Amino acid sequence: MKTVLGQLKSYALRTNEYLSQHPKLRKRIIWSVAVFLIPQIYFVRELIAAELLFGVLFAVLFVLGTIFYVVGAIGERGLVWAEAGGRVLIQSARRGYSTLEELSKRQFRHPHSESAQ
């Protein structure tokens, strides 16, 4: 009894001898295998191309999302800074207003001056 590998080897040798004697059959087998494999190769290429396109689309969406996030974060920080700056501006305006109010209540001339008497 032969091993499986030995049986396969003897079968391959017999098939090779038979195909070498019948070249038309060999060409038909080669064409049949080619007709089967070429669409498979084309299908794989199409899948790879589709995956690349989806990858590029995903990358573009990722970049857009990142840009929107960064702009939003900068906007939030800007609002925080604007609020702090607004508080400083309001305090400064209140101090200026109170100073102006004090100045408006004072008399322009001293009470003991010549023109006041």
C-alpha cells in the first residue's frame, strides 16, 4: 500500500504524460483554469479598489470631524476668554462711571474763591 503522497505523485506523473500526448486537451484545461481565475483576480482587484475608496472617504470624514471639533473647542475657549475680558471691561466701566459721577457732583470752583463770593 502506497502513502497518499506517493499516490498523488504517481497520479500527477500519469496526468502529465497523458497531457503531453494530447496538446489540445492541455490547452483547453489551461484556458478553463484561466477563465476561472481571471474573474477571481478581477474581483479581488475590485474589492481592493473599493476598500481604498472607502478608506479615503473615511479619512476625509475623519479630518472634517477633527476640524469641526477643533473649531468648536477654540470657540468655547474664546467664549470663556471673552467672558473674562467682559468682566474686566465692565468693572473698568463701572469704576469710570463712578469716578465721573463723583466729579460731576463736585463744584468747579472752590467755595472761598473770588468769583464764588
